[in-house]
Amino acid sequence: MRMRTTGPKVAHRATRAGRPREWCCLRRPDHIGSGSCHRCDVPSYVAGRRTNVALLVLLPLAVVSGFGAFLVGSGPIAMVVGAHAAVGFAILLLLPWKSMIARRGLRRPRPGQATSIVLAVLVLLALLTGLLHSTGALRDIDGYGVLLIHVGAGLLAIVPAVLHIRRRRIRPRLTDVNRRTVLRGGLLSAAAVGVYLAAEGLASVLSLPGARRRATGSYELSSGDPSGVPATSWLFDAVPAIDSGSLAAGGGGG
């Protein structure tokens, strides 16, 4: 006698041609959660888990490397800035897969959905402003530096990221550190570094302002015109107030 069973887990295991309906290929992010691919060998929930684990590693690395770029003013600063950019490109490369996961999650209302949307908006804003600043396509908006918006978006994303991780916890598994996972991580890292180097090369070929950035990622400003130097030189510096009437120029001779 056949028993009728219901529920999401049983429905997920419904087969067609001997394979689950939700099996999708990592090489085709549009297949994830679509239920239309029956020729691939990676379940959609596995692909989603891998993407989330990768982002769980990359987002803290982006914050740490970003702080490092501010703390290290010389020496290996170029490596720190390059690592920060490569991490950003790695996150950018994972967006097609993450967008499919997010689309699947938005189909049904769940607690914490608003927090997830805020986090997504802030991460996208940080990525966009980072690209605009690094290429020099847009360096300030109404007097506010794009880099300042980039840093602000990154800092604001920390709180919703923590809340999102607590609500959507990912339990560690032994398969998270197996040889195949390490290989995938290496391929993602190599692809991110390759995209970063290609972007830097393209900026040089097209003579974009970003090609003239210094190792710290900053741009030269009014080196030959002292009046154009900004009054503030760091994030929390106060604008110095100087009484011009109290200044006197003089010289002595002997």
C-alpha cells in the first residue's frame, strides 16, 4: 500500500527521470531554485550553502582589509589595498548566485527579511562606490568623497550583517574544508585577482583617473596650489580656526 506524504522535504525529493527536481549546476546560477534543470548534479540547497559560506568568509575579510588600508600608511600598503580590492571583486563574482538565493528567499515572507534587504543595499552601495572611486569615474558627490560613502556603507553594514548571520545560521560541516571546497576557493581567489589586475590594466589603457592613484588608493590634490588643499586632512580632524590678523610675516637679516 502506498502512503501519501506531504511537506517541503518530500516535495523536494520528487523525482523526474530519476533525479530531484531542484538539482542545479553551480555553473548556471539561473538554474538555482528554478526547478527546471534535471541534467546537473549539484542540489540547489548545496549551491546556496556554498555561496553563503563563501560570503561569510569574504565579508569579514573586506572589513578587516578595509581597516588595514587606513591603518597601514606605508610599507606593504599596496598589498593591503590590492587584497581589499580582490575581496571586493570576489564578492562581486558571487552576486549572480547570491541573487538567485535572495530571489528564492523573497518568495515567502520570513522574520528578518527587512534586515536582509538593508544588508544587501549597503553591500551593493559599498561595491558600487568602491568601483567608482578606484576607477576615478566619480570621486565626490556634492562635496562628499565617494570613498567616505564607501567606508560609511561598509561600517553600517556590520550591524545588519551580524543580525542576518544570527538569524540565518550556517552550521559548520566537515565538507566545508574538504579538498573540493579548497579548490573552489582557490579558483574564486584567482578569478578575483585576475579581474582586479584586468581592471587596473584597463584603467591604464583608457587613461582613467584611477590609473594615477597612489599606492594608498588616494588621489593627488592641489600639490602645486596650496589654496586648493582641503582644510581637513583626516576623518575626525577639526577645521583649524586661525585669526589672520594675528599673523605677522617678518624676517631677520644679519
